[in-house]
Amino acid sequence: MKDFEREIATYKILEKELTSIVKILLNCTENIPIYDDLKISMSFGKRILLNGYTAYKLCKPEEIMQNKFIFDTSSLFSIVRNIFDSYATFYHIFLFGDSVETELRKNLWILDSLSQRKQYSILNRATTLDPSNKLKIKELMIHDEMEIVTVNILIKNNPIFQNFNEKLQKKILSKANWKFDRDNPNFRYSWQKLYDNTNMKELLFKDMYNHFCSHTHSSFLSLVQNDQLNDDSVQINIRYAINWLIIVYSFLIKDYSTQYKKIEKHLNSIDARTIILIDKYYKAGKKEVEIVENVVK
């Protein structure tokens, strides 16, 4: 129980610190366009925090220990999986490679979202289903079309994209493939490879993705696990989720400190205990090769 309580306390400390950092970024992004890098970066942190708040509410020990049957394993693991997807996306848009590569991935990622919304049937039917929204929907569609044109221009002017042959350029644009494989752009990274690219230990995420996905997609074993819950398995699941959240928070805090001088300055002013915890879980989640290299340096 002591380990359990310590992990909960650690989560709350890192949650508080990440919240402070996101608030700093939020104050810096007032009146900034939604496509600005700082705005997008802040929004990732905000999303991850909100998902984390929800996950923690699902596993608050005082609620669970009163009635084990209210523990929702599948929702908890689905949210944690979503947090990892968000972090992997954030990493590739801002930190995977030089600024030319990350800019290309970011614009393809934006194009992917805008192109998908363009296909929503509700947008094409909204003017007949709800005439009162006709002008609003029309303005949204016009706005998206304009942004698609702008993003396409940015993509086509990117030096990496210009080095692709014409066939590959068309393929990447048509698919809005922001996950393109750096070594073979004809292919895209799987989500497991995206996790691997973040330099997290393979041991941590290798089985995690399939396990969390099994709960998201209602596999047979996910139903069995929910039906066979007891006090011990509830606590194991909580600790599993909480430790994953702590690791992601530590990675994101470290990333923000390398991205922004203001965040680096902020971290230099906080108490030593918090820094020790951030470093501890960051190193625990980092690939061992990376840690050895840092020690040697």
C-alpha cells in the first residue's frame, strides 16, 4: 500500500507541475492564431492534462475501495492509450528531426484533419437538416478550403517534400501522410514505431499498445478482465495506469523545457524534490542507450 500511496502522491506532484507549465504557455498564446506552433504545442499539453484528470477520476482509490464494481478498467486504459497517442503525435510534430522535417509533418497533420472534416456527411447535409446553421456551416467549409490551399502551398515549398519524386509527392499529399517513414517515405510509421521514435523504452510500450487497444475495441479478454476484478487486480490496474501517466508527464515536461526558454527558466525555480521526481521517471522511461550516452557526455 505504501508504494501505491507514493505513486499517487508522485502523480499529483507531476500533474501540478505540468498544469503550471501549460498555464504559462496558455498565457503566452492569447490572441495567437490557432495554427501557431506555440498554440498547438500548448493545446497538446492541455489535452493530455484533461485526459489525465479524467483517468485519475476513474481510479481514485477512496471511491474504488468502497465498491470495486464501479472500477471501469476499459475506459481507464482507453484514455491512457489516447494520452500516449497524443504524446507521440506531439513529439513527431515538434521534436522528431530538424525544423524542416517537423514543419512538414505538422502541415501534413493539419491537412489530414481538414481533409477528413471536408468529408463529413453532416457538413454536406447540414444546410437542409438545419437551415438556421446554413451560413455558419458555409463559412466553416469556405474557411477549411482556404486553409487547405494555404497548407498545400506550405507543404509543396518544403525542401524535404521537394526532394521526393513526383509520384511520391502525390501519394503523400493525397493521404496527408504525416507519419511517413523517414527512411522510406513510401510507407508510414505504425503507432508502435511512433512510440519507439520518442525514445521510450521498448519494454514499456511493446505490449502496452495491444493491451490498451484490446480494451478500446472490446476484445474477449478485456471483457474477462473486467468480469474478474477483485481488490488486488483493481490496485494493479490503477498502479499500471498511474505509472504510465507519470512517465508521459515527465517526458512532456522535459520536452517543453527544451522547446521554450521560459519553461526552462521556470523549472530552474521549482523545488528540488519535484525536479528529482521528474528526472527519475524520465530516466526510467528513456531508452537505456540514450541514458548511457548522456552519462558519458
